[in-house]
Amino acid sequence: MKLCLGIGELMVEMAPTQTPDLWQRGYAGDVFNSLYYARMMMPNDWQVAFHTGLGTDQLSDDMIDFMVSHNIICDNIPRIEHRTAGLYMIQLQDGERHFSYWRNDSAARLMMRDPKQLADKLAKAQYIYLSGISLAILTADERTDLLDLIRSTKNADRTVFFDSNIRPKLWASPDEMRAAITEAGRIADIVLPSLEDEQATFGDTDDTEVAARYLAWGAQVVIVKNGTAPALFATTSGHKHIAPMPVDNMRDSTAAGDAFNGAFMARLAAGDKMDDAIVAAHKCAAIVVTHIGALAPKDLFTNADG
């Protein structure tokens, strides 16, 4: 069996319902969201695993049950006493999401407490996936330990995927944020950034500048997402734009980029060419944005295919 390993934070999600002031509890987090969609589409000879930190409370136990129920492996996750999961609330306006967070005491911030737990998982993984949020919730030393661990496992049989997913409020300073994103970019094989994030952080004028920067840092492939506009697919050999699917009934764009990443990894694992994997990723994102909340049910995809 091959293994796709994601590293990040799983949070409690409070999503709006059709009833005003009534919220629905779920679970989500950028890396986990991608794993959820990857698992839905991955070939059967692949396993999907998640490394995070959780508390020892009932809520954390519920999260483990949730992951297991969706066939996502969560063995040997650090369990931190007196910590629990972070929480966020989604507020929607014209399909665009606005977030409120409560995550300062999240157990995921201590997921590097025992680096050997992660090192053992990394040694078995063919795909390794992390984001800027995975880095932002760690201390500077733990961030360095994480990137060093990933760097030490890199070989021809492993692919490191990185989505910068830049959230300035999670960082101590803009300089620290840029430095960490840069270091992660240097160890990544495939980078999946968003144009708006990169422009705000690095001052790029367009998607080709974003791609050129990551390629110069050593990435083999860069796919710059740009909302409802075409994504840029770039390698050192050239670049092209691939348009997304039209969406008439967008309800919540919370996990569009995460779904894109998960579907892209899954289709690559299935042997698709890059272009075809990007088209499949666009299709997945187009379905997800018609659902309120980060994790759309599987039958939504079954119905779309039918």
C-alpha cells in the first residue's frame, strides 16, 4: 500500500444553516479537508493518514472516530492533556466566507511534541502534504524541526506538496511568515498557492511571477489557483492556463482550494497526466462550493457524476 500523509490541524467547524442563528457542528481544517477529498478519490491501493495533535477529552475522541469513519488513518497522534481542538465559525456573504477563530489553546499546536512519531510516518509516505497553516501554528523551533524532518526524508520516491495558504493573523510578523513560506517552498516538489495570498505577501504582479518564484526555489510544478479565474500550471518547461468549471449556485467557498488540492493529489496517484488532474480538481472544487461547510458529502459527487 502507498501512503499520502497530511500534517496540520483539525478544528471544530460551526457552519450556518438555513435557520438564522442556528449553527451546525462539523470538523475541518485546510490540510484535513484536502485529505478528505483525496481519500474520496484515491485509488484503493493508497492509504491516507493525518498527523496532528489532539486533547484527551471527549471532543478529541469524537474527532478520531470521525477520521476513522472516513478511512483516514490517525494512529500515533499526540494526545495533549489540558488541551482540546480549536474552533472556527463561518459567516457567509454572497457565497464568500468570513471566519472567527478560537484556536490559541489548540492541541494541534503541540503536534511536534514527539518528532519521532511523525518521522516514522514520513518514512512510509509517498506523498507528503502540508500548508502554511501547518507551519504557522508551530513555534519557530518546531517549525524548523518539521521542515528538517521532511527534508531528511526526501528522495525520488516521495513527493512533497505545499499550499502556502497564507493567514497573516497566525504569524508573529510578516518577516517570519515570508521566511517560513520560503523555506517550505524550497523543500516542496509541487506547490499549490493562491494568487491573492501570494500577491499580498510577496508583491507578485501576476500568477506567472508567483510560479517563477517557486520554480526558482526548486519546485518542479507550480499550480497557481485564482478563484473563478483559470489556474496557472507552470513547470520549468513552460506554463498554461486551465479554466475552472462554471458554477451557477455557489453557496460557500470555504474549502474550494482544499478540495482542489485533494482531488489533484488523488488523480495524480491514479496516474492521470497533470492537465487531466487539474481539470478533475477544478470539477471537485465546483461541486464543493455548492455545499455549506468544508466537507461535502460523498453523494453530492455521486449525483454530479450521474
